[in-house]
Amino acid sequence: MTAFCSFPGCDNPKSPKAAKGLCNSHYWQLHKGRPLTPLSYRRNRIIPWLEAHASFNGDDCLTWPFAVNDKGRGKVKLRGKHVPASRYMCELAHGKPPTPEHEAAHSCGKGHQGCVNPKHLRWATSVENKADMVEHGTRIRGEKCWNARLTESAVLAIREFAHTMSKPAIASMFGIDTYHVTRIIRGERWRHV
């Protein structure tokens, strides 16, 4: 069970290293000789913004105006954990997820642009959410992956060469290992091609 900061009203987890049962933020205020004050930015701006927009009724995307992660998705820190803003908004608008594994899925396909419109959000399984991403063209796979070594045309060529060449020869030709060639031929990799 997580122990929380001893400062009244603070929902950050207690730091194992901090004195007096404080969270890291309050410990540093104390360490620097400052008076302990509430961490009000999140409490006074972000959470009220989400709660005020939970009944947003417009059809356009409602863009998250605060901090985003490296993928452009809004983020909120609640009880010491970073939570996607879309997940928190989905919970405010539609209630708790049916299971902890359910994800907040976007019908608009613009979660990566910070959309938190409650009308665009619904609870979905991981498989359903990935199917939505494919439908919207936002699923990163194949050539879109930052570390992809092959192109779709190379994958088609590998499958064609499999009829006439050995797997080690194909692997050498494309600069990949034999195991990868085998998985491409079987359709375990690059299934969408």
C-alpha cells in the first residue's frame, strides 16, 4: 500500500528518502528553508479544467492545453502517477473502466494531437484500440517505425525470394538475421504487407 505525503491535502507518494513523511516536492521546500506550501498548480488549474470540460458537448476536438508527453498526448499527475489526460477525462465522463486493462480510445483518431473531447472517448480493449489506430492511420508499424530496417517492397521481395533462395542468403542480402527472415516468411512479422 502506498503511503502519501504528510502535508495536509498533498496526494503525492511519500518519498522513501525524505524526512517527516513528506513527498519529494515538499521535502525540497523544507530542505531549501522555504515554508511548506500546497502544490497548487495541478490542484488549482489542471484538475478543475478537466472537471469543467467533462460535460463538453462540442463535436470538434478539445485540445489539451497543458503538458504533453513526447507523443503529443496530454498527461496528468494523480496520486504520484502520471496518467494520460484522455484516460482521466474518459473516467470523468463515462465512469470507471470495465477492467483495469481497458484503454481510453479516440473515435476521432487524434489522441496524438492531445484531443480530450469526452464525446470522442470511450473505453475499449487494447485490441479494439489498436484496430481504431489502424483505421485512422495512426498505428506506427512497418516503415513508419523509427528503427525499421526494411521497406514494404523489401518484405515482398523477401517473400518472393523464399521460393528460390536459402534463408541465410536472403538475410545476408537485406542485412538482417535469418530468424527475422523466417518470421517474415511465416507472416509473424510485417503481417499487414
